[in-house]
Amino acid sequence: MSAWRSSPSPQFGGRATVPGDKSISHRALILSAMAEGESRIRGLLTSEDVMATAKAVEALGARIEGNGSEWRVEGGPWTSPEDPLDCGNSGTSARLLMGAAAGVEGLRATFTGDASLSRRPMHRITEPLSRMGARFDGADHLPITLHGQRLGGIDHVGRVASAQVKTALLFAGLRSKGPVRIVEPVPSRDHGEVMLLQFGVEVDAEPCPEGWCVRLGNQRSLRPTDIHVPGDPSSAAFLWAAAAIIHGASVTTPGVCINAGRTGFLEAIERMGARVEIDAERIQSGEPVADVTVSHDRLEPIHLAPDQVPSTIDEIPLLACVASFADGESHLEGLGELRHKESDRLGAVAAGLTANGVSVFPEADALRILGRGKVRGGGMVLAHGDHRIAMAFLTLGLGARQPVTLDDGRSIAVSFPGFAEVMRSLGAQLEELE
């Protein structure tokens, strides 16, 4: 165990760079490993989740060399790994790699993970991949063994928007000649589509009667390329949240991805009253990037509707913490997906807020939070091995009246290595307890 404490930090503010985007890093590694030839990746996030993907594609046949600032990936044919592919805590690794490997005829690979990942559902991936022709031993929870096959096409209509499902099916479709169409009720984040275009693949997306349709074109061979990964808005969100809840604070994060599928949290806190400035907008490896500044102002409660959740899904625990500092009742709806993340995030958020003096009313797939303009703090929060719960409540403690204690912060390295150092550089009072 590695307990942490965050304390009121009235001097918080400044300028800080956040690590590379996790979602884009996963996709860059996998597509580079599938492409014949050498690709280079700058700004790759070196978190535990992304390194699980890197080790897996090496085991499947790619060669990877990196020194931190630039990574070289020599892609080519994939073969059966000698040992199980350990995805650690990373659902993205397991699901996207299953899709990418499903069409390699004769390949056999067993996917495993830690205790948390082994409880997370995989049927949403294995079921459509099976319809394309892949075979699996085990279907809903890891460990699962994949038997790669010659794949056909698919016309998949998803009940919920899921970038992981969509991307896994697109990756599987690269090894198929059949038509591939994925329908979502609303658009999920499109990093997979953007990355495929960078590698020379034909892919298009547009509204359709069922919702939002994504299709692979006829050109599906991958061309090696160079990728520059922008800063992760899900990591920057913790800095933005601290600026929003601490009186007088202002934080600038340069070079952050502002893809429309990722700006839900930023738009939400701006609606609540935080001041947001977007400067130096540009395109970097197909992704929109900008320097983002967030400054404190009086916060109003928010109503987050279900159709606004996909662009905010990873930041919901953090948004709930920010809503605790608003004056009035906030209502966050459509959160059922949070029951199936690294932890039951809905339950963990409700328990953590209650422990710190916030009135919260959890529903089946929603949260009502009664903010009073300030948060007492002083509570102990259980992270449940979930990096986003851990960082959300350490951020809450920076603006609360009393320190907040976290039972275990080891999971933070899953997505934001250096979280404490970056926050401390801005004046955050964070300490690891003995």
C-alpha cells in the first residue's frame, strides 16, 4: 500500500506540460506494429498501461526501441507469442490487441490481466469479432485465448458508444476484405479513425439513420509513418480541475489534444463558470492541439445529460469532485458505464464524496451532488486500485478545507506517471505517507 495525503494549496498555479495521450499512444503502437516497416513515435506516454501494449506487440513480432523522447517501431507479420500476453490493468490493451490479432490466420494468443481487469467484461469485443470469424476459448472475462482466422466483414450496431469496440473492429477489418461498418448511437472518440488515416487507410464517418456510422474503405494496407502524440487532456484535466476549485488559481497546459471527443470535461467546467482560454491551435499528426488555460471563478451546478457523457467518460469522477465546490445541486446522468471500469466508479465516487462531507445521492446510473460552494474534506478515500479515483480525490483535497487521505496511490502510474511531481511544480501540497 502507498497512502497519500493532499492538503489545501492556496498558491496553486502556473504552467506545466502533461504526458502524451494514452488513447493515442496505444493506437500508435499497435498500428506501427502492424505496418510493414519502421514508424517513429514522439511523445509516447510511458505509463504502465501503454507499456503493456508495447510488450504485447513485441511478443507478437514487432521490434521496439525507445529512449523516452522518440520510439522506433519495426512492424511486420505477427506470430503466436510464446507466453500469455499480460495486459496488466489495461482494458484498452486487451480489447484493441484482440481486434488487431483476430485476422492473423493460425495465430494463437492468450490474453491475461490483473485482478481488476479480469473482472471487466470482454463479451462486447469477443462477440462481434466472433461474428467476423475469430474463435475464442473463454468469452467474457480474462484469461481468453484467441485463435486467429480468415475474417469476413461486419455490420455492427452498438447499443452504447464505445471507442474501444469501434477501434477493435476497425483494426480487425484491416485484415479482412469484407465490408466493415460500425454504428454508434452517438460518436465516441475518433482517435482510431484519425490514426488510420495517418497510416494511409481509407476510413470515413458520417451521420446515418441509426446514429453515427464509421466505414473502412477498400485501401486497408498500412503505410509506416511518424506520429507525434499530443498531451493527454484526461491528465491535464486534474490540473484544470485544481485551478477551477482553488480561489485565485490559474493553470496553462501547452500542447494538449483538443479533439472534440475529448473536450467534454473542459466544456463542462466552463459551463460551470471556470474561465477557459484556448490559444495556439494547430494540427499535430491529424489531431487538433492547443495551449489551454483554466482560471478559477465562482462555480455553478451542472446538469450533464447522457449524450454528453462519451466525451467526458474518463473525467466523470473528477467532474463530480468539481461539482462539490459549486453552489447548488448538480445532476450527472447516463453513467451506467462507470460501473464496469477499473472499479465501480459510481460507487467509489459516492463513497469518497460522502467521506469528505459532501451530500451525494447515487442512482442506478446517475449522481446528484449537493454542493455548498466549499468542501469540508478530512476524509479517507478508498481508491479500489483505480487511477482516476485516486487522482480525482487527491485533486479535491487541494481545494478542500481539510486534507484528504488516499489509502493507496500506486495505481496512478497506470496513466499519469509523474502526477505528483507535476502537481507539486504548480504548488500542490501532496505527500506520500509512511
